[in-house]
Amino acid sequence: MDLRIAHLYPDLMSVYGDRGNVLALAQRARWRDIAVEVRAFTAGTAFDADWPDLWFFGGGQDQGQDIVGADLAGPNGDAVRASLANGAAALTICGGYQLLGHEYLPENAPAIPGLGVLDVRTRAGSLRFVGNLVAETPDGVLVGFENHSGRTYLGPNAKPLGTVVVGNGNNGEDKTEGAVQGKIVGTYSHGSCLPKNPWLADRLLAWALERRHGPQKLIPLDDREEKAASEQAAEVAKARA
Amino acid sequence: MPDPLALLANAAGKLTRLGLQLSGRGGTALPGLVALTIDPDFIAAVASSLAHGVVLVSGTNGKTTTTRMLSDIVRATGWGPIHNRSGSNLERGIAGALLTENDWRGQLRGDIGMFEVDEASLPRVLGRISPRVVLVTNLFRDQLDRYFEVDQLARRIGDAVAKLDPRVTLVLNADDPIVAWLGQRHGGPVVYFGVDDPAVGGLVPQAISDATRCPRCRQPLRYERVVLAHEGDWSCPSCGLARPERDVSATRVVLTSLSSEIQLRTAVASAFDPVRVPIAGLYNAYNALAALAVARALDIALPTAALAIANFRPAFGRLEQVAVDGRELRLILVKNPAGFNAAIGALLEMGGRPRLLAALNDRDADGRDVSWIWDADFETLAPAVEHAVVTGIRSRDLANRLKYAGIARDRIEVVDQWGSAIDRALGGAAPGGEVVVLATYTAMLALRGELARRGHVANFWED
């Protein structure tokens, strides 16, 4: 069996250790004897919508987000949309999460349209949320670190990924963190996210493999280190909250 | 120092310092904070009396080592540097250094200020005091919870540079596009330094980069050669912006396991004996090059500067070696991906199969966000690692990082107490063997504290 991971704009949208998510997905597949290929999808090159089983889209600097926004407004955005409609899975974090929503509304400028595949809207906030983030989800605890000034609000088609226990999450108001819609996951959790939240990594892997290989039951892995990291991070977060 | 407010701040700061000394505590932050609270212009008021002016050293990596080299250089030329020695490089650290070196009437014992400034504080410090020389070593992603993104930081520093007095000399790394671009915003003289040896390139593949785009037109940059991270021979095919001419250039860099030699080409001297840098790693050769460029900006003769560098002794946790129970500990401070990759590049150049003591903390001085360990290239280090003892507030994150980098489970041991971690790491090493300590700032302080308690090293503030 093989898995294809598309890393979207790794040169522009990979701050805060986002690369760790791709490393985690690839390793967890290899440990199960699943061959993995990771390809970089960069601005200005034509995207092959048929290739990816899984998209990873991280956070970027402001400069990066302008270029990425422009690239996604063209045929590459259509390719990502088509791929997601045809069963590819996606993990999007921070800036990537915002760009998959309907729009990003800056303070004193016109709205920047997103891909519109996640039913969320984001507006600029004045205070930046920087700190540990812990959320409870039906499948396990989500532990990470958030660093964003965007405030994201969910529409009826997107379900929150979890409920905030420590930190701010989507908007600091409604206690929601992240969004799930079909096989698309958005979150504000860096950390990196997946190495400490293996349940989420495996859910994405199963969704991704399904596209070309049919429904999969993944072999369980020994996640002692992952769980220890998650527990220690949650303890530190709660002690400082 | 005629200003009564500055005198009052001086007295209050010195009293605070005395109080801390009487209660047996070290450190330099609090007295400086007290003085700055009373007089926000305290640094400028005191520093204005320095005959040879003030040199500010900033950038992400290499500040402490470069500033120490520079202090040695100016001392060799007969000047008296005032230096914020302990890597305490926020404004309060500078104020603290001034308090240590002046008397109750505000008379300074030195004649040149040699201050390292945290890159996030640089715009504010530039607005407060008028330096003679400003060095920016490099700009990489670092502790994003504190400094935010590199672009934003570069813009803020650029805005401060644009307001600088044209008499100020900027000393900039030509190989770093973000840093070199700052030169375009300055109305005064700029001295550029860079590495021009075509054979030089790190062993570490550059997995991350903060400068993929042109700082002027934002189109993708092209690199003929990469030295470290995004430092290299860069140019922009779209707008033609390119690496500026180097005024101080290393035409040949020879790295050995404990030192390096740099052959210089400068605009003033066409040939020069190689400068010996007695501290390993390409990044330390860069630091020496930066120090030599500042020496040039200060009109210090190159032979004087080269000799001072040849006699240099490394700072706290910068490849410092400590003998403990017949074993050597090699202390390496790590705080961001670029610094980590440069350090492990140096480590791998030394060869062998290192035993590690790795310590990860997430206090403010370390960066509260530990995500950076996933940008650091542990994958390159992993195959060489014999065994790793892992400790610190976020030891489990680090152990998990080592696991994903491919280090086998039975080679990773998590140990909770600093003392126990040192014991386990030393216990595993053969007599005469070496343990490489990779630690973040406060973790290194804690490990150093434990070694000091055992009588192996001096406390860092005695340095």
C-alpha cells in the first residue's frame, strides 16, 4: 500500500514546526509498512488534482499568505477544491485553516476570499493569542500551542474539532477549537500538532488511504512516547493557565 | 553624567545590585530594570560619556560569541570595553552592565560599550541611544512566541535603521538576504561581510528557510551556493537584487574538529595570514568574520583583531568543555532550528558516535513554544547517536522528537531530575569519553547550576 502527501507551499507556509506534521504522518505510515511519498506543491506550478491522498497546509508569515492567497485564487485553488471533492483528506493549521474558509476579513481592508471548502469565516483580532492550547475532543485530548490574531467562527456545516480547556482556540469566545467538515480538519494547534496527538494523525491517515485503497483499519502502534508528551504538555499548560 | 534623574537611577540600580549581592544572589536583570524604571533614558545618559562610543551586536544567532570576541579585540587595542557578559541582552541587561562598571557618581570604568541586543529589542534600543556601529549577524526564525515572524521583525528593524544618524556604521552579513537588505535602508556607511569559499557548505541539508523570497520584489530567490540555512550566494532573477560586494570576505574556510582557519580578502589588505578561530563550527567562523568586520569599522588593525580571536575562550554553553569524573561534557546551547542545525553540523564534523544529554525547557527565555524542535534537523543527527538521556520541563516532547527522527527506543532514556540526568549520561560514557549536552537556555542554566554545586564549573554570573 502507498500514501501520497501533498505539502502545500512548504516554502511559504511552514512556520512553527509545521513540518513536524508531515514527518509524523510519514513515519506513522512507514511504521505500518505503507510506502510514503511527500511532494511539495509550490506557488506558480500547476497542481495535479489527481495525485494527493492528503493535503497538508500549514501557517505562514504575512508575506507568504499574500502570495499563497493569489496562487489559490487561480487554477491551483480549483485543483485543491476538486481534489477535496474527490475524496482527498486535509489537515490545515492556522493560516492554512483560515485560507480554506470562506474569507479572511482584515481590520481596515476588503475581505480576502478563501477556498470556501470549510464553513468558517475569520476576521482579524487586535490581541494576538499566544500560548499553550488544550482542547477536549470525542476522540482524545488535543494538545498544542497557538499563535494567531485571527478570530475564526464556524458555520453550520463545520463541526468544532474540540472544546477549549486551556487557551483561546478559534476565537476566544465560544470555547470551540478547530473545525471538521468531511475529511477536512482545521486547527490552531501547533506543537507540532500530530506528533503529540497521534489519534488525529491516524484518523487522517485512514481517511487518506481510503481514497485509492478502500476503507482501512490501521494496525495500532505503541504510542507510549506520544502519550507521555501529550500528558506532560497538558500538565504544563494547566499549571500555567 | 550630569543629569540628576540618571544619577538617581544609577544610585537606585546600584543599591539593588548591592542588596542582591549581600543576599548571595547573582544575575544582572533586576538592578538594570530598577534604573530603567526611574530613567528610561538611563543607557543613553551613561553611554554618552564613552570615548569610543557604543557598538551594538544583534541578530538571531552568534550575538554572545561575537560580542565576546569583540571585547577581546578592543581590549587588545588598549580600550576598556563595557560588556553585558552573561548573555543578558535585553535593555535591562545593558543597563545592568553599565551599573556594574560605573561608580556612584556615574563615572564609567570603560571607554567603549560593547552590547549585545536582543533582535526584538533592537528597534527600541536604536531609538534610544546613538551607537557608533551596529552589527546584525543573521535573522532566522527564533522563539516565535516572543519575536513573531522573521519578516515582521526585519521590517521593524529596517524602519529603525531608516531613522539612524548617517554617521552610524552598519555591519551586515551579505550572505543573509534579509540582513543585507537592511543596508539599502541606511543613509550612512555599510560594511558587508560574507563567506566566498566555494567549497563551504554545511553537512546539514537545509530543511527550513526563512528567506525564499526576494526582500525587494518578493519573487523567489536563487542560490548559487548555500552556506548555512538561508545564508549563501543569493540573487533575485526577477529584479536583479543580489548579494552585495563583501568588504570583509572569507575566501577560504578550513574546519577542523576543534577550530577553524579563515583566509581573508579585504579591500585594504589583499593577502593575510589565516585567522585562527579556536572554537569549532562553521557558524563560529562566521562569528569571527563578523567580529573582524566590526573591528574594521572601528579602524582597528587586522593583525590586532586576528591575534585576539586566536586567543579567544568560548562563552557559557557555546561548545564549552567541562571535565567531570574523568569524562568530558561538551555544552552546546540550542534555542532555534538554525542554531541547532549549525551546532549539529559542527558535531558531525567532529565524527564519532556522540552520547547525548538533551534538555528541553519552555520558560520565557527558552521560548514557550517547543514547536521549533520539529524544524530542527534531528533526522541528520539521529544515525550518529549512540545513546540519548533526555530531560527538562518538556523532556517527553523531545524524546518523542528523537523517536520520530528514527532513534531506536532502547537508545532513548528520559530522566526527570537535572542531577540524575547528568549522572545517567556520565555513567553511560566510558572513562575518557565525551557526552554532548544539547540544552535550551534555562535548561543549560539548571545543568550548569548542578555542575557548579558539584564544584566542576563556576556559576555563570561569576564569568
